[in-house]
Amino acid sequence: MKNSQQPIYLDHNAGTPILPEVVDAMLPYLREHFGNPSSTHAYGKTMHAAVERAREQVSRLIDCIPNELYFTSGGTEANNLAIRGVCAAVPDRRHILTSVIEHPATAEPCAWLEEQGYTVFRAPVDDAGRVMAERVQEVLGQDGSGKNWALVSVMHANSETGTLQAIAEIADMAHAVGALMHTDAAQSCGKIRVSVQREKVDLLSIAGHKLYAPQGVGALFVRSGTAIKPVVIGAGHEHGLRPGTENVASIVGLGQACEIARLSLEEEGERVKALRDRLWSLLVEAIPDIALNGYPAERLPNTLNVRFPGTSGNALLAACPGIAASTGSACHESGDSASDVILAMGIPESEAIGSVRLSLGRSNTSEQIKLAATQLIKAWHHCRSPLAGDL
């Protein structure tokens, strides 16, 4: 039974609770089954079968062939494997294109490659946080030979604003110059329909803890025929691309979470979107000049990033202990400063500093949303009070 004194959880883009059905699916592989999936005896075969069943479940969520899916320790490893693995496989191609709003799991591998002599172009975004496709086309077209581009890596949905990117359009541009296309879909998988066929990507990353699976497990889709080399060296696990004995229980959990997401995607998406929009309308009614960060429509159904006027996001949340939310990505939040993502959209720092990300999930109810709105409004009035600094 949940503790009624716990804050209302509105930080699902940072991490999600493991669903009970996911825990139930995992337990046999923690309590009973213990063989090595690579062993050929009965104990190993049981574990191997569980991994392959999970591979099928994950592949159905993203519309790929099961043997195109490789399990990893999470989204960060999947992104590193995609970016560094592709570049290692095509050493003569030394140009990479990404965006200015990527998660550190993408931005840092690109920065590391830049230190190794690669040329990295970071595409700008418009005032709603969408990568400017015309700038991508312009930069890719500068290489008339089409022989220098190794990879284009642009996230599917931004973790802070929820803004969706035009991945299929950018993929067409990448393929036209011979580059491979990678997208980090950690935030979108399980929230909206994600199809590697529709998005035309060659590589796609998944993080389990964003879709009600355990932390520390993820996956990378690699389209058949894609040139890629392992980043970690070892034995021949995961078809030789990701060595290390598989984390079977967590992989089973990821598979079950993906199956649940696939079967309830539209229904849950509509439900959480209605709650998100209700929260926004309550805030708009009570707070003058409050503003939305991101696209009104082309964004994740659970994500609401707003700028509270006249205060900082950190101050607002500190005055609102009944709500668990954040001012940006959990992986690069630091101090009372404006988010780089919001600043990249051209928002003045004095306004951007008031941004708060409210990301909803399966556990949220209409009653919680009403209470959350009331608490946020009260906290905003408190922060705006001349006496707030003395309290």
C-alpha cells in the first residue's frame, strides 16, 4: 500500500517505478533459475529461452526483427555502442551530425570522438525545441562527395520538453550522403508508437527504466547489414556485439514492460495526455504569463515543461515538497541555473530559469493532478511574496 504522505510523483521522464507484472515476470529468474544462458545444458537453455522471448517482446514494440536487437546495461551504453561502434566500423568517415539538445549519453560520446579528430556538427533547434531540418540538409550537403559522413544521431523525443523530432525526414537526409541514422528513443519508447521502419533509422536506443522496467537494462536496435563494431571487448555474447553474461532477470523485465506498453499504448497515451492537459489548464487559469516550453502538439503525451514567471524552478519546487518533479534532465541538472535545452530554444535566461518539467505516468490520477496544480500555484504565490526570502 502506498504511503499517502509521499510526494506526488511527476518525474516519470527521469525514471519509472517497476510495474508489479514486471516484477512477477522477473522473480523466477532471481529465485529459481540461475544457469548461464550460454551453457548448453538444461539450466542454460532455460535462461537462453527467457532472453530470446524477451528479445521478441521488445522487437514487437519497435517493429524490428528479433535478431536485430541487442541487450545492453541501459540507454547510455546503447548510445555509446551505436555512436562509437559505427565510427569504429567506418574509420575513413570522420564527420558526425547531432543536435544541441541531446542527452549527455549522446553528447558526451560525440564530444569524445571530437577529441579523437572527428568533426562534429551540432544542429540548432527552433523556439519550440525541434531540430531545424533545413540546417541539417545544409550541413550534410556541404560534403559534395558524400564520403565523409559516418553518422547522424538525433534524439526521438526530448526528455525535458517532450518535443518530437522529424526523425524520418532527417534519416532521408543522412542516407542521401551515405551516413547511418541513429536515434535515442529512451523517452519515446512505451509512451508513443515507435517504429524503426517508419522512422527509417539504422540504430535505435532503449532504456528500461523509462518504461517501467528495472534500472540497468536497455537495448540497441541495429538494422541488419549495418556496419558496427563492439565497444567492449570480450566473449561472443549478443551475437558478438555486446560481450558479458546477460542480466537475464532484468532482460525478462524489459521484455514484459515492452509487452505491456505495446498492448496499452493508445489507451494509456490518451489517458495521461488528458491529465497533462488538465494540469496545464489549471496552471494557466491561476498564473498570469506562465508559458509552455516545447511544441503544443508534437510532443510526448505525458510531458509538460512550463516557465513560471518571476521565480526559479528550483525555488518553486523547494516551496512545493508535496510534488516530486525536476527542472531538467536528471543526468545533467546542476545548481540554480537555466537548462541548456531551454536556452537553446532562444528563451532568455531570466525566463528560462523558471522552467519546471512535470512528467506524468501510469500511477497518476485526476485527483493527484488537481492537488498538484493547487500546490504548484500556492508555491508560486509564496515564491513571489516579498517576504518569501525571509521565511
